[in-house]
Amino acid sequence: MTRMIKTFLAGAAFTAFAATAVAEAPVKADFTYSPTAPVSTTYAAFIDTAKAACRVSPREVRQLGARMRMQEACTETLLAKAVAATRNQSLIAFHGEQIGDPAARRQMAGLTR
């Protein structure tokens, strides 16, 4: 069974990183999730979807550093929301390990026993 997870992130959440104010529309993304797919495959697909949804045009923000920070913050937030929405403990633990969360290492150890 495959489910679509719709994730929404208000544009204002990542405008703090912009050196110039940008009128932004909310960021929306549809994440495809299959509970039977390998966790690493699902996670990689989620990253690709979040990055695509968070892409900022150079016309919107000319400063490269600000644009990159905006995109990274948006991607991280959108990815975290999508992973949490699955309620898949293995995927949540995998995400935590990828972002360096010490609690996730303990959780992953418990899941792999």
C-alpha cells in the first residue's frame, strides 16, 4: 500500500534567513510513502521531494548564501514533518540518526535487535 503524505510549510518559516524580504507562498509537497519499501530508499526519496519543493529561484533571492540557507532550512523542516507523518518508528529513528540525534542511535539499536 502506498500513501501520499501532504506536507505544508509556511513560507514565513524560512524568511528569517533571507537578507532581503521576499514575498513567499507556502511550500507544499506530496511525499509518496510505502511502508514495505526499505527505509533508506524512502528516506532518499523524501529528501529529493523536499529539496525540489524548497528550491528558491535566484530571481527571488539573489544572495547565494542566503538562498542556500533558506533552501536548507526549508528542506530540513519539510523532511522532518514528512518523516513524522509516516509514524514509522524505523524511518523516524533513521532520520534521527542521519541528523545526528543521540536518542535516535539508541532507538535504532533497539529496533535492530
